[in-house]
Amino acid sequence: MSNKSKFFFIDCSEAAECCNKSQYKEAKFFDKVRLMFHLTFCKTCRSFSSKNSKLTSLIEKSKIQTCPDENKEQWRKEIKKELVEERN
Amino acid sequence: MPANTLDPNKWVDRYSDYLFNYTIVRVNDREVANDLISETFLAALKSAKYFKGEASERTWLISILKRKIIDYYRKINSRKGQAEVKINYSDDYNEGEWLEEQVADQFDKTAEDEMENTELGLAILECLDSINEKHAEIFKRKTIDGADTEAICNEFNITPSNLWVIIHRARTALAACLEKNWF
């Protein structure tokens, strides 16, 4: 592939990476243009891309939260302490 | 059939986010949720010897948590005393206004959606069980906590391209796992 066409053509793994980054709004503008171009002729990536966006909206909709690290740390300690006491 | 076993040292890493999301929609208070989860872990340790291995660890922990949530509501209800019942439909001056009061609460319209979203959240966390624990942790940091790529790379000592490969695998696995019920 000539350098010129490399400029526009990306392979599927690059397309996937760009697609993932854009789910987190971290894709560069020009990469997004190349992704769009890739999607016009790649059916597999089109399907991946639509599933990926759907996943993003599902995660947003679910409003899942993670519990704070301090709590996790405290629970770990509590469990450890209890296990030690049990053994003795 | 292989029986399920308990591994208390892994409980926090494996189930705390799941238990937290399960609890928070039921008690709507982070502090209370944290206390209930803490009590659940301790109660689970105490009754670990009765675990028969028929249910999964998660199901078993949830069954204990459920009881803790019910106990919590019993406690605050008895503290409150009897529920107050207010009837003002016989008010002569405002006759007819009760009709308006009878109109369904707007919240009801979305209650079902909310419930579905909670289930969706738990389904997502459950699907994350099928991938490598560390990768699931990284995925959650990035996707749920919205942490910076750089911060995560420092925390887990990986390169950005490692991170995107992990994210890619997690997202593909997650989409496949959710596909049947949610896509």
C-alpha cells in the first residue's frame, strides 16, 4: 500500500481501537474520519461499531456505580480479621 | 456436579460492586448500603459452615443481604411507630379535589423503567464475571468511574495500548454476554 492510501485506509484492528476510543470520547478527529471511511466498506466493523455504541448506551442507562475504594478496603480488613479470629 | 465453594478473601473484589448496586436502589442511602454490605459479609463468614455449595457464592451472599435489607426496614418501621393515615376526602370546602389526588403519581410511570435499569446494571456486573478479574477491574475504572487513561495506566502499571486491548476484549465479551437479553 502506498503511503498516500495508508493515510486513509486503516485495518480492522485500528478501526476497532478508534471505535473503542470514541466510546470514551478519546478518539482524535482525523482517526474518526478514517473510521467512518473504513465503515463504509467493512460490514464486520459496522456491526461491531453499532454493538459497541449500543453497549455504551446500555451502560449509561443502567446507572451502575462502583463502591468507594475506602469501603472495599475496610471490608477486606474486616473479613481478614474475622478469618484470623476464626482460625484461633 | 461440582459443588460451589466459598473464597471469602475474594468476596470484596468479586461481589462488592454487585452487592452495592443491588442495595443502593433498595435503601437509597450510600451509608446505609455500606453498613448492610458490611453486615452481610460478616454474617456470611459466620454461617459459612452451613454453605452447602448448591447455590453460587453470589446467590448465597445476595440471599443473606436480602434478609439484612428486610431487617433494616423492620427496624426503622418499629422506630417510627404506627404509620400515619391521613384522610381528607370528606372536606366539604374542597369537595372534588380528591379526584386530583387520585391521579397516579408521575413517578409510577418510570418506576418500571427504573427497575429494568437496575436489573440491567446487575446483568452487566454479572457478565463481567466471565472475564479476567483484573481486566474487569480496569474496565470498571474506565467505564463506570470514568477515570483518565493515564491515571489507570499508572495505577495498574500498563501502557495505553495495553489498556485499549483490555477494554476491547472486555467490551466484546460484555456485548456477547448481554446480547441475548438486552440488545
